[in-house]
Amino acid sequence: MHRITLLGRPGCHLCDDARQVISRVAGDLGVPWEEVDIDSSEELREKYWEMIPVTLVDGVQHDFWRVSEDRLRAALSG
């Protein structure tokens, strides 16, 4: 089964947008998802600071800045 991870931080308006798309797609497809605050880890903050929100599918980077609903659905359907 696939798993989606949203990397973001509080106060990020793009993260709010990404959260809505991911929640909708995950709900429609029955895919679990989680959100991780990049401020919880120095490594995450250094790696993703300028890219948030970042979407991972099965631990692999899928999107950053904006989440394409169509692209996310396609990745989870394969």
C-alpha cells in the first residue's frame, strides 16, 4: 500500500493548499498520509527549507511548492 508524507511547517500557506489536495486524494483512494514539520529535524530543515511543501510518495520526493492532484492520483494508482 502507498503512503503520502507532506513535509511543511506552520504558517505556510502553500502547505495549507497542499494539505487540502492530499487529504482529498488520500480520502478518495484510501491511502494513509501524514504530515511532518520540517522544523522537527535539522536535516529536514536544511534539505527542504526552500522547497516546502514537499510531497513524498512511499518516501520518495514526488512534488514541491504545489501539489498536482492529477499527478498525485496517477502516482498512487500505479
